[in-house]
Amino acid sequence: MNKIILVLSFVVFGIIFVILGREELNMARKSEKWPFADGIIVKSNVKISRRYRGEYYADIVYEFDVAGKRYHGDKITFGGECVDMSCVYNIVRNEYPKNKRVKVYYDPDNPEISILEPGVRAITYFPLGGGILFLLIGISVLLSHVKF
């Protein structure tokens, strides 16, 4: 019984990651055509993840105005950024330090959705790829235990 629950968990998590990964990939593709506004980095720190030991992330917040309204964003790119310490420190210190002026790309239908680096990158495929992998493992294990 425990094996079945574990295998079904792989299938369920695979489906969830495929759905979320596909949405992330679609947003990344759409962002290539988004307009941009001038913005400024108002917060730039290195944080250590509470969920995963040894995982770091860039805690970046930026402000920008669209049609006279101020918005805040914290997303650099779709799919995520790097998690190792040296890469994160590079993002915070060199790429997006506090008070740096930046171009902020935003969804014209909903400016609350914004990004600093539009488009698809290799990392954008990770959630989708991971979901497919989980799904395939779960299905293959299920099929190997089903008698036809």
C-alpha cells in the first residue's frame, strides 16, 4: 500500500509541476513582447532559504510606474535564478544592487506581473522538465506493477 501511495505521489507531483512549468514557460514567451518602464531597485539582499539548507536566493524588489500608478515587483526571470552562493552574490552586488536603474518589463493587461529579464532561458524549462520526469517515473513504475 505504501508503494502505491509513493508512486501516485510521483504522478500527482509530476502533473502539478507540468502544469506550473508550462504556465511559467508560456509567461516567459509572452514577456518577450511586453512593454517596459523605467524602474529602480529598492531592495537587494542575499537570503538563505528556510526550506532547503544551503540554498541561497536573491531578495530583489524594484519599483516602477505605469500610467501614473506605482508598482512593485520581485521577479528577475521566469523559471527562477541560480541558487548557489557565488551566483546569488553576483546578482545582488553586480547585476541588481540597491538604487540601480533598471528596465522593468510588465504584462500590459496586468502590470502587477513584472520581470527584469524577459524571455525564455534554459532554467525556464526546469519545472516542466522535472514534472515530466516525475510523471514518467510514476507511470513506468505503475505500469510495471500492473498485470495485463
